[in-house]
Amino acid sequence: MPDRAPQPVDRQLPTDEARDLISLVRDIAQREIAPSAAEEEDAGRFPREVFTLLSDSGLLGLPYDAEYGGGEQPYEVYLQVLEELAAARLTVGLGVSVHTLASYALAAYGTKEQQVEHLPAMLGGGLLGAYCLSEPASGSDAASLRTKAVRDGDSWVLTGTKAWITHGGIADFYTVMARTGVDGPRGITAFLVPGDAEGLSVAVPEKKMGLKGSPTAQVHLDGVRVPDARRLGEEGQGFAIALSALDSGRLGIAACAIGVAQAALDEAVSYAAERRQFGKPISDFQGLRFMLADMATQVEAGRALYLTAARLRDAGLPFAKQAAMAKLFCTDTAMRVTTDAVQVLGGYGYTADFPAERYMREAKVLQIVEGTNQIQRMVIARHLAGPEER
Ligand SMILES: Cc1cc2nc3c(=O)[nH]c(=O)nc-3n(C[C@H](O)[C@H](O)[C@H](O)COP(=O)(O)OP(=O)(O)OC[C@H]3O[C@@H](n4cnc5c(N)ncnc54)[C@H](O)[C@@H]3O)c2cc1C
């Protein structure tokens, strides 16, 4: 029988350095992440030691300036790294994406003093970040958030509850959006809150359908005092910062989705070559061959779309519309492809003996986080048709 084991993805990479980087990441993914992924996801264990290894290997600050410990890689390279990590284990790929999102406000809007003081530890010093926008009563309508920050001398006092926080309880720093002024998007300010701040506590993590190794929890802020030196950007600029961070973050989610979809496709192709029915491998049946062909085509199309958005970003051009399209298309693709992978495996696909069912459960959350896919369609439509009438 011909060897039909999955081949590494043929990537378009801009430099030899980027090719070496992807090889390094594949090596870490195959040696340190993939072997324990199923068991640890089942047990709900977060692999902190993997994040320490990624930080030590320079992989936790890839798209940021080398001056502050970042890797100074273009987004088209950083996202392909995320894809490789997510293919091995979504908890890791998504975790790196969320850490990058949490570091964005400081890297893009912080003062020089703030960046010198905090960024090196965040980008390469083993710290882990969390991004706190959502609240129990404000998800899609994030601009209606209620967590308050009240000025008190040289400090701010933060009170409220953030919801659904990835890395809640294990993060070393939290980038928190809080209300400092009027209702709506203009009254929000961003703060960099240390994980051990007095008054910060975390609820029992949510019991989720998948992504169980990645803790998701409410974060309570009960009179947390934050010096003004930890305010990021101007007063009232926090919502604009949060949305700007999400434009880039959505590309991370798109890349993670393609990683999960690729892993599911590889699993389906391998299984179809091995499994025999009616006297031949099931991959000989046209019904399945066409399914595999459609899955592979969707994965390649998703990768091409997120890379187009990334290359616009790398060129300093507007990319928000394409980022929303990439998030929408790649996560819907991941849902379809992982569901089809379960189908290719038949009854075995529905069991935890094979990873296809885990990929399917993981794909679902990607249609929800960082703006649901309904919200992505609203963003895209606004670029086409202007804002909705109130
Ligand atoms: C595992 C996980 C990790 C997360 N991590 C983080 C994190 O680290 N930081 C963070 O801040 N948040 C995080 N979130 C929160 C996530 O961003 C929100 O769940 C998401 O934005 C949706 O908000 P919601 O859950 O309140 O749903 P809702 O906003 O209540 O939406 C419910 C439904 O209504 C739809 N809907 C809402 N408004 C409209 C509209 N105008 N038009 C059409 N449909 C609409 C939505 O698409 C959805 O289908 C995480 C969520 C999950 C599940």
C-alpha cells in the first residue's frame, strides 16, 4: 500500500529564518505537546511547563519588537507558528494567541517607560497574560461593560466582574478594560493589573465542552488598587485599544482554527487509508474521496485568507475587514472539517479513542470567542455598507 501518512503542510514562508522557526515549532509540537494532549485535555490540565519552554525558546512574543524581547516576526510567520501549535493542542495555540492579545495594549499604546518596565518579562520572561473585556452581562455588546475604575490620587480602584477569562487564575498579568467615564465606548480605559494584586480573585473555572486544559473563569475585582502608571493609553481610549487588539487577535483565532482543521484532515486521511470495508480501503470510495478533497480545499482556502489579511497587516495597510472574514471563514471551516473527520472515522470517530471528536469539540468554541461569527458578519457588513441605522 502506498505511504499515505500526512505530509507536513507546504508553507509559503518569506525567509530561511522563518522556515527554521517553523521547523523548531514542529519539533516542539511533536515532542513536547502532541503526545500528552489527549490525556491532559481529558484531565483538564494546563501545561504551564510548555509555556515556560515556549517563552525560553522566544516563542511568546513573536510579533513584537526585539528591543523589548519580542521576536520581530511578521504576522504571516507568527500565525503559521500558532497554526502548528494549535494542530498539536488547541490549549497551547490559543493560549499563545491570548497571551499575545493581552500584551498588545502595552506594546502598541504604552509609554516608553511602561514598555521598558514591563514588556521584556511579558514577552520572554516566562509571564503569562490574560485579556479581560467580557463580563457576565456584556459579551457581544462589550461597550456596555460595567466594571468600574475610580480615580483615587495617583491610583485607580477597580471593582467589578470579568467573565470567560482565558488563563483566569493562572495569569501573571491581566489587561483589563474598565469604565472610567460616560456610558458607551468612550468611557472605557485599559489597565495592566498584576495577577497577585490585592482584591483580585477568581471563580471556579467553567466546565466546558472542550478546550478543557485551558482554564476559563470569572475574575472578580474587589477594590483592586492600580497605580496610574499602569493605565495603558489615554483615559477613554480603552475600547478603541480593545477593538484594535481584537483585529489582530482574530487572526490568531483564524490560524488556530486552521491548525485544528488540518489536524482533523490528517487524521481522516490516515484513517481512510487504513480502514477496509467491502474488501478495500475506504479511501478508494468516491463518496469519501470527494469528502476528503472538499475538506482539504477548505483548509487551504482558510489558510490563504488568513495569510492575505496578515500580509496586509505586515504591509501597514488596513486589514480589519479581512481579519473578520478570516476569523469567520476559518472557524466555520474548522467546524465543518472536524465534523466531516468524525464522519470519515465512522463509529470510531465518535469515541475518545481517536482525536477527531476532540477536534470537533474544540472547533466549536472558535466560532464564539473574540467576537462570535454573527459579530464578524456585522463587522464585515459595516465595511461594505456603513454603520447600521440606530
Ligand atoms: C472558552 C472561552 C474563552 C473566552 N476567553 C475570553 C477572554 O480571554 N477574554 C474575554 O474578554 N472574553 C473571553 N470569552 C468571551 C467571548 O468573547 C464571548 O463569549 C463572546 O464575545 C460572546 O459573548 P456572550 O457569550 O456573552 O454571548 P452573547 O453576546 O450573549 O451572544 C449570544 C448569541 O447572540 C448573538 N448575538 C449577539 N448580539 C448579536 C447581534 N447584534 N446580531 C446578531 N447576533 C447577535 C451571538 O452571536 C450569540 O450567538 C471567552 C469565551 C469562551 C467560551
